[in-house]
Amino acid sequence: MGEDQLGDRERAIMTDPTTYLSHLELSEPDKTFLDSNELIINMGPQHPATHGVLRVILKLDGEKVLGTECVIGYLHRGVEKIAEHRTYTMFNPYVDRMDYVAAVSNGLGYCEAVEKLMNIEAPPRAKYIRVILTELNRLASHQLWLGTHALDIGAMTPLFYTFRDREEILKIFEKYCGARLTTHAFRIGGCQYETYEGFEDDVKKFLDFVPPKIDEYEELLTTNRIWLERTRGVGKISAADCKALGVTGPVLRASGVKWDIRKALPYANYSEYDFEIPIGQNGDTYDRYLVRMEEMRQSLRIIRQAVERIPEGPIMAKVPKVIKPPVGEVYHSIEAPKGELGYFVVSDGSTQPYRVRVRPPSFVNLQALDIMVRGQLVADVIAVIGTLDIVLGEVDR
Amino acid sequence: MLDYITSYLGMNTTPGQAGNIFWAVVYIMIVFGGVSVAVMAMNWLERKALAHFQIRLGPMRVGPHGLLQPIADALKLFTKEDIIPSEADKLVFWIAPLIILCASFTVYIVIPFGPTHAVTDLNIGILFMLGVSSLSVLGVVMAGWASNSHYPLIGSLRSSAQMISYEVAMGMAVVSAILMTSLNKEGTGTLSMIGIVQAQQQQQIWFLFKFFPLGFIAFVIFAIAMVAETNRAPFDLPEAESELTAGFHTEYSGLRWSLFMLGEYAAMIAVSSIAVTLWLGGWLRPFPNTLTGDTWDLVFSLFPGFTFLALALVAFVGVVRMPKHPYFRIQTIGLAGFGAVLGLIGLILFIPPVRDRIQDIFWFVAKVAVFMYLYIWYRATFPRYRFDQLMKVGWKVLLPIAIGVLILTAILGVLL
């Protein structure tokens, strides 16, 4: 292609590779600002409601959204590439930095994937500890989602209530492994730390503490007229669209598909617990809200069963000092708070993975944004970004 | 000259009626200063109350319990660099905050804090208030346009649409209250703010309870519309932080931004004053007609003094509960001094001449304060409406009800 054949777009990118030009085009670009009724605006990457550094380019007709384009990569740290230069053990803490509000789930997925590759099985006690911590983390993640989602829609107060209660979970994490956010709680083959003295009491105390608090959040929002108007029928997505786009997690379940990896392809020891998978019917923001609220309660049920049954025993399986999986590849997925979190690990027989590919739920779910907001209003874009529950650390990796 | 100044003191009217410019200017100064202080107090109160709704402490560092925080904020804003975006329309950008400020302060001319405590009493008082306060739309549009940026533009368009739509329902509610003023022997109503309160006194009822529930519904409509009119939660979408960063004043900073805030809070107090005047009996003390006699007069006239003594008591409780650590010594002394000042004011308010003069103002301010608290409460509780829903509420719900109430009030007024 000669220089003269380049369009404006290509020319601009060639002169300054850092520019990003939108694919969205105004229908009548020649008209002046006053005559035109279409507008292209940037939402983000510095914007209070895009949950980090997401940039959404919006094409607006007045307040109506005609098209969106997500620009990602502002938080790209090359986590997958880093994996190729670290040993399996050394890479473990890196996965915590992807979805940093659900670090325990990330760690669980990675450890189980490598265990599957090496044919190791974690001992029962380790599995119970893993389930307790993962479910606590799911609760913390949902609480953070609820607070920020409500804040985006304009209700300030739930944010502080959810953070107050999330604090109790973080305290348990801190007592267990010393870290609050990027926990690095699990090791390949089990858990490194035995539970601290009083761990079970703390968890049980938490189980009694939190249900009234969840009722409190619901009291503020579930039947609130304005909340209903802002969420009902907003950001609808059908089950077929969800499947086509690979959307998973609460977003998929709110569209009426009963798909939860904990039940469908049980990992850890989830098959031993008795719990429900809440599903919605309409696939709108309100249903996703209800599904997540119910998931919090179901998580509590799982934790209660796990704490009651937790056996004594070793917490680490017999794992070689140097982790050197046989040549091969494995895909292992778990149900992270935001959806299906998958790890595809390829081993060439050395101490370092040949390739680690992560299937992040936030990244895949973010694709649905365009379908969900097209034809709706600017305010709905905010509501939908909130309801998708994305974490940019995981989208960009 | 001295005669000119002292001649007003004997009169029983507002300075405007008496044609005394000196006292009119003095009153204007007092009102301007008083409102500015009220805005500062409101700022502190909002942050504190909102914080306590949200299990936080709010400002605690500057002064005891953050009492000096508004002053610190003001100083910070005054000393900030004055930024005008290079692409902005500089003149309009410069004028916009001034228009909002002027519009929201000018209305205070007719607000009656008592039968004589107003700068003047226009015979079209309420129309003047509604007219002037709606001028602030102009400032909003100018600010959004002059910033030459997308977010402020969308914010100002939303804001102007919202303020204009809600003014209609608001006006209808106001008219139904004005109709009630004509229910006397002569059948003559009034638009004068002082006249409206006096009509409530004559009819021996707050218009809130007149033709129950008609007066009440009109009041509720006004109370909703006034929140929308002042762009506060849950109708704060012109400055919806999560969507439009800060709406029409996104590009403003420092002093100019603080003028917007000053204007916004002054407007909140102004519309609350209208509501108090029209429906809650303005400066009238509770039960002015049933609980009469010297004893009751005395009891009610002691309220202002006791209120300040109670505030002083709160301050002293704060002093006792202050941590006993050298770090907090200055704050403790400051809080004790603040309590002492409040107590002193309380004692001064017990002196009979002061007591009689200050009563009306006290009841008026107390009623307005209830509205101010409601504003904070709404903000802590409600999510934000979406633009189309807001319009729907304004045009399809509030306006028809307001018109219905107006017609029913008119019919009842003719029949009775």
C-alpha cells in the first residue's frame, strides 16, 4: 500500500502510534456543530464511573447512545508474558494482581490448573480451607460491586455499608495469610498456612454478622422506586446473545441460563455442598442485582457447611521441591465472582510454563456492553458498566 | 442625617416601605452576611450529617469536629489558580457564575424573616422571587456553553430542561397557595410575601393544612419541585458525578467554582424560604391563635435562648468527650470558647427587647433548617433519576396533580 492510498485514520496512526482513532463515525460529518445532532464523546480513561481506566467512546444523539467502542489496555502489565519467565511457583502471586478484588479465586484457579497438569490432588483439609476463603472472597467481591454500582446510580450510602462489612472479610484474610487484598493464599498442592487459632470462630461469627447486613442493603435498594426505575429493563441481554458472546457468571445467570461451574464442572470439593444457583428471567440490570444478592446468601450457606465439616489433616499434598510438570497442556476453569475464570497452561517439561493463557471473565463480559447499551441513554451506560462488574486489572492483565 | 437614620426605628414597616435607603442597605448587608454564614454552616452540617448517615466521621481535623473546615475550604478556593480553558468563551465563562450568584442572592430582598424583617415588601413578592430565581438557568446554560466542552454542554442542557420543566409544576403549586390568601371577607388575595403570611395568621391556619389534603399535596409538589429546581439529589443529574464528572461546572475551579457552590446553597435556602412562607406560616410561631395569652407568649419567646443554650451544652459535652491529650488541647479550648459564645448568645436572647425582636427570625430560620436537613437526608438515601424519568415525573405526574389541586382549590374557594 502506497503512502497516498492511506486514509486519514492510518496516516494519523503512522505519525503518532499512541493515537487511537475511533471506528465510530458521525453520519453527517460535514455539518457544523450546531446543525449536527450527533456527538462523539470520550468516557474515560479518567472518569469517576468507569471502574478504573476503561475508555468508552460514545456516539450520542442527544442523550441516546448510538454506538460504543471500548478502548482497553491502559492497565496492561503483560501478566501472561511474565509467566513465561517465571517458575510455576514464582508466577503464583502474579495472578492475584489480575482481578485484585477477588485475588483468592485467581489463585485457586491457577493452583488447580497446575495441580491438574501434574496430577496432584490437594488434601481434603486444604480443599475446605480453599472453599471457605474463596467463598468469602466472592462475598467481598460482590459487596464491592454493590457499593460501586449503587454509587454509580447515585446512591452514595450503600458504598460505606458494604465497605464496612467487607472489612470483616479482609480482617480474616489478613489474620490467615498476612495480606488483605492480594492474598496469595494458596500454593500448588494445597495451602501454605495452617489456619490460625480461632479461624473457625471468626468465620462463624462473620456468618452470623453478615445476613442482617445484606438485608440492610436490600432495604435501601430492592424496593426503592428510583432504583427500580433505573435498573428495570436497563441493559437487557438475551440468553442467546450471552451464549454467543461467551458471557458468563451472574450476567449469564440473570438472563435465565443455569450455568455455574461450581455445579456444572465441580472443582475443589464443591460437589459436596448443598446450594442453589439463583437465576433471573429478564436479563436486565435489576435481575443481575437480585442474582448477585442471592449469590451472597448462597455463599454464606456454602461457608457454613464447610466450616462445620472441615476435617483435620495435612494441608499440603506431596509436591516435589521443584515443580516440573510433564509435557502437556491443560485447561481448568473455575467460577470466579465475575464469571468463568479459565487457565490454559502449556508445559514443555521445564520449570517454567511455556505459555499461560488466562480466560478472564471481565474481558469477555465487557464485550456485551455494546449490545446492552445501544439505543439507551448515557446514564444507562454507567449503570451497565457497573452491573457488568468489570475489573480493569483483569480485562487488561 | 441622624434623624433620617433614627426615624425608621419608630416605624413598623420594612425599610423598603418606609423609603429609608440607609436601613435598606444595612438590612441588605445583614442578609448577605447572614446567608453567606448560613451557607458555610450548611456546608459543614451537610458534610457532618452525611458522614454520620454513612458511618463516617466527616471533617475532624480543622478545628474541633471540623468546625473550621468551611473556612479552610474557602481559603483554599480563594488562593487557587484561576484557570480559564484556552478554548473557552472568556467573557461568558467569566459572567456565568456571577449571574447564578446574583440571581440566588437577589431573591433575599423580599424574603420576610418577620413582619418588619425584610429589605422590602414588594406587592408582587412571590412573582419576583420565582422570576429572579429562574434567571439562574441562564447562568447554567452560559457556563455549559462557554466551557466549550462536551460534558459541561450536556450537563447544562439537562439542567436547563430540568429547571424549566419543574418551574411549571412549582408555579401551579404556588398559585394554589396564593388562591388561598383570597379567602377573606373582602375576597382580595395578595402576592406579597408578608401579605401571604399575614393571610395565614388571619385565617388561623397554615396553608399546609388548609382544605386538607389539598394544601398538603400542593406543598409536597412544591417540595419535590424545589429539589429539582436547585439541582440536588435525587434530581442532581446536571452535575451527576458518575456520568458527567461535574456537569455544567466541570471546567470551573477555584473561586469561580466556589461562586457556583455559594449560589447553589443560597438558592436552596431561598426556595426553602418560599415553601416556609407559603405553607408553613413563615415567621409565625406554632399555634399563634390557640395558645394565646401572656404565659404562652413568654414560653415561646424563650425558645430561641434555650435553643442556643442547648447548642452550647452540646459543645460542652464535646469538650468533656475530647481526648485528654496535649495534641487536642487547642481544639478543646476552641470548642469550649465556641460553646461559651453560643451560651452568651443564648443569654442575650433572653433579654426582653431582644427576645421580642428576634422571635420571628428564629421561627423562620428553624423552619428553613428543617428543609435543609431534608436536603441532606435525600442525598444520603436516594439513587439518582435518569433524565427521561425526571422529565416524566415533572410533566406527567407533578404537573397534572398540581393543576388538579389548583382547580379543586379554586372550586372550594368559591363554594366556601
